Amino acid sequence: MLKPVFFIIGLLIVYGSLYPFNFHAAPAGAWTAFFASWHSFTGRGDALSNILLFAPFGYFGVLAYGRKAWLAAAALLLAVGVQVLQVYLPGRDANLQDVSWNMLGVALGAGLTLLPWLRFTRTGNAGGRHVNAALLLIGCWLAYRLMPFVPGIDWQLWKDSLKPLLLHPRLSPIGLLHDAVAWAVVACLWPQVCRYRRAGLYLLLLIAAVFALEVMIVKNSLSANNVLGALLGLGLWFLWPGRGHFGRLWLILLLMLSLLLSGLAPFQLRPVPGDFHWLPFHGFLGGSMLINISVVFEKGFFYGALILLLQQESGRFRFAVVTAFLLMLLIEIGQLFVYAHTAEITDPLLVLLIAMALKAVGGESLPQRPRRLVP
């Protein structure tokens, strides 16, 4: 399953880079500007976005095929090809320097496979394969929380990051539920990743490290929802979800409730239903690429967690995928009737893509019952 995931990542890069495919003749001077763009730095955020865009290509390419020379050649061809074609797309900024950032992303993704805890096991052990799925989902959550991964050594930046928590604390019930459920899911998956005796203590250290990094990372902040959500999520898990079937069932229900509330808030009804967009990733292909990548990490975590937890309870992977798909489709249909949302096919498709990723790393295998965390 790793090979199909690798090819889908390549197709998504092409799709996102060339949307909306309204090719026109290159304007006068376009090629001159393109070949001179190799030394024009477009900004730190754009560079980081191009690195992150190609990192999965290198990561899953090496996992699927090993360290082959043709992978680097294919990555270079893909990176150059999309930039060349962007010359013919009005509104796209074709830039040769992006190719260097793309190749750096490929190298970064390939380098990640050298880390033992990021190499998905191919053994027949079900527990080992379940570690892969848990690792993938926890990684998505941490990536979402720590975007854009750029620390700032600036005392004023750190103070500004703490202001939402210390000076202007605001609690949102939906935001609090969002973070509480997320950290409860992480606590549920954590024993599969950290098999030390005091796994609970290491989880607390992980959360503290995430909060500290959020304060130091640019364009990031720490809010009351973040802190109280983590405390509430851990409290919920330690009180009852660690007890097996009963707790995991409640966690699934809370996860579904969180997705439903987040998808339909603020519940202001439209007098006339809106439009449904059948073009995949319609909402992702505009605005900041960094924000869009962050949203993909967030949804990857929540949708993947729902699939994995449903699969653990039912013992049927297809049932879990279909249930998650129908839930997201129902939410998208509901968004036709509320303001502040755009109904589209993207999220149901994301469920299927995430299910493929979970299956590729062995997440469809039946896991062992999670152990209780010991602080």
C-alpha cells in the first residue's frame, strides 16, 4: 500500500500546483523572468511551504522503493515540471528557486526514514503495525500544533505568544472540546508508541514540551483552550477511557461530536442553501499554503483517529472507513444550510486518503487492547 500512497502524493502535488488548470499563452517576458527567478527569495513562509509540500514525496518514496537514484530524478522532474507549467497559468508565480526548496523537502523526507521510530515496520506482528498508525496520527497532531516549525529568539515574541493565555484568556466550548478530545486520543494511542513503564510521565513531558515550543515558534500562541483542553483530555482519559471498551466508546462519541460541532458552528442558518463544490480541495487551493498544510495535518489526525478507534471497537476496517466517510459527508451536506462554511467533497475524500495511509502503514490490522498509562 505504500506505493499507491506515494503516487497519490505526486498527483496531489501536481493538482495543487496547477489548479485551476486555466492554461494560457505565456505573456511577454515571462520566460526571461522565470529563468532570472533562481536567485529571487520569495519569503520564509513560501520557502517552508515548498519544503513541506515535497517532504512526503521523499518520505513515502524511500519507504516504498528504497533509496533509488531515479527517485531523486523523478522529484527533480516533478519540481521543475510544475514550475514550467505555472508559466502558462495566470495568477501563478513560477519561480525556479522553489525547485531548490522542493528538493530540500524531498531530502528532508528521505532523511526522516533514517530515524528508527519513523520507519514503519513491515513485520507480521499486529502490535508492531499498530505502532505505525499511532505514530502517524500523533505526528499529525504535533505537526498541526507546531506549524510552521520556525523558532524565534525574541523575548517580545515569547511574551506576545503568552498574551492570549495570561492577559486575554477566552474559553470557547467548541475549542475546549476540540483540544480535550485531541489530547485524550493522544493519551489513548501513547502506550502503543511509548512502551516504557512510566509512559504517563513521558506524555506529560511531551505536552509541556509542545506548549513551550508553541510559545517560541513564530506565528503561534498559547491559549486557555490549549492548556485547559490538554488538562481536561488527560483527566478524561485517566478517569475512564483507559478502562477499555467503555472508555474508548465514549471517546469515539466525543470525537464525532467535536467534528460535528466544529463543522457546523456558529449554527447560523442560511435562508437559501449554498452551493456544493465537487472540485476536490476547492477550499485548500486559495489563501496561505502554510495554513492549508496545517489544516491537512489537523484533519489527518482527527479523521485518522476516528477511523482507528472505530476499527478497534468493531474489528472491521471497512466499516470504520465507511462510517467516517458518511459522517463527513453528512457534515458537508449540513454546511449547505449554515453560514461561515463552504460545502465541498474534499473532507470525505480526505477520509479515504487517510484510510489509505493507515492501511499502508498497517493500521488495518487488529491491535491489542491499549494499556493503562502509569504516571
